[in-house]
Amino acid sequence: MNDKELIVTISRTAYLKGLTAGWGGNVSVRTAEGAVLITPHKKSLAFLTAEDLLTVDIDGNRISGQGRASTELNMHLALYRAHDVNAVLHLHPPYINSLVDKGVPLQFTTIESRLTLGGPPPVLEQKTPIVTDLEPLVDAFKTSNLVCLKNHGTVSAGNDLYEAFALTDVAEEAAKMTINAMIIGKNGSINTDEGKVKEADLARLPVFSDQHMARIQKLVNEDEEAQRLGRETDLTMKYAIVQAEDGKTFTMHFQKGKIVQITHDDDADFINAAKKEIWIHVFNGRLDPFAATSQNKLCLVKGHIGDLAKWYAPFYRIFSLWKGAPVLELGEE
């Protein structure tokens, strides 16, 4: 399936699944040549054809196609310029819009939705029918590949259009389950005590410092729930985190859930690498490590996320504890 056929297929699927209505929504793909294919203005995604699509360069200059490109063209181009993504999808999912309008965060009933999204997506105020204030949206995509626009809809992005669609589709499913749980009298929320630490322990440290890693080790080893889950799943392996700019590495040696040693080598079963800014988002609780890996913000350079599945429970707890080791923001060191 070529890019044009994929845009048409995803657009119709989104319409048929009720993720948009009328003329709402727009879709784009960055081609292998670096151009952008985008849906036209005022054409229902339900009845889109390949001939309706326009091709523009990264500055928005028309290369081919008739009529006007989507009025959200500038939004799509801004995301392509700022982020390493190849597809952008803007839809109007009604269940998500309903929750956002009422200020109710998504709850994650299934493990899959939690893995895909990490946590409730960022919500931005939106008071115009077209996104004109692009900077907050571009910035929000640093921590999530799905962003909600209040009174408007969602914007998702990914390595391809399948990935961008899946994010919105899973989020709308989570929204439906959140509303269902509220109707039947259950809030479906995750244990709010997870990862809680004393305020005295929250003094921020430089990211990727020995003091920072020592605090993480202490938090994990002293947490009864993390230790119980580690013993039950025999969490015995080596997990490394790497700061991409300088290659600085910390490898955590786990034995039945306890971090018995932290070394600076990369002799690990699993290695996650990312830029310093991304790690700061992770340790300051703005970015879930599982979701960040699936969204390619964290790069699993060794090992496969599927192989971590048997240790999902202890690592979910451990990652929540990382919030108890907050770090200095960029420019504060």
C-alpha cells in the first residue's frame, strides 16, 4: 500500500469508527523524498480519494494536487520540522472530547492502553477552530505523541500512519472505558499510592549523577511492593540507561528485584538510550518509560520490549518510584 492509499484507508477507518464527523479531521504523511502528503480542505475523510490529496514541501509550497490543503497545514508542518515523525493525524474523537471538556483524566483499565499511552495525554486550551498557537503543541509532543486540544480534538504523530492512528484509537477506547466505569460507579483508577515518597526526599539532583542513581537504588530497595513483585517474578537481570549526548551509562544489576550494584559499563540485557532532555522528562514524571519506548522517545538499543513483559509488574512499580528521584531541569545545573 503506497502513501496515498494508506491515507485514504486510515481516513475512512477513522470516520467509520466515529473518531471524526462531517468535514472534521486531517491527515498527512512525510514521504521518503521529504515532501508532505496532506488531505484537502473541507473534504470528508469518509469520501476521500487518492486524487484529492495534495503534496507540499516542508515550507508549505504546493508540489502537486488541486484545491486547498487542509487549514491545519501549518500545524502538520510545524510538527514535522520539530520532531522525528513521519505521520500526523488530527481527529475529533467524541469520548475523549467529552472527558477533556469536563476535566476528567483518562483512566487505564487495560495494561495495553497503559503501555501505549503511559498516562493521560497533555491537554492544551484551544479557542479557535484552527490551531494558530503552535509552540505549545510542538512542546507538548516532547513528552507524548498524542495531545488533546480542548473543545477541538486530538493530534497524534508517529513513525508511520498506523502508529499515529493506534494512539488515537487506543485513547478513545480508554475514554469509553473511563466513562463506562464512572456510569457503573467505579473510577477505574490506578493505585494513587504508587511511587509516593516523603517530601523531604524530593530535593532535585543533577540527572545521570552518582547521587541520582544512589537515590533510585535506595527507593527501589526500600520499597516493599517493588521487592515483593521482584521476588515473585524473579527479576534477575541487568538494565542499563544511557545519556545519548555523552554515552554516560548506568547499569542496574537486579537480583530478585533488588538493585545489588550499579556500574558504568554497558554489559546489560536491556539498554535504553535517550537525550538528556528526554531523561529529565522521565525522571520528573512527565513521560512514562514504557510509553516513551513504544513511541520511540526512548530507544531500546539492546533487548526487546516484549521480553520485558514478564517483569512488567515490578518495572511498572519501579518506574513509578523514579518520580521520587526528581532531577534538575535543563539550564538549572
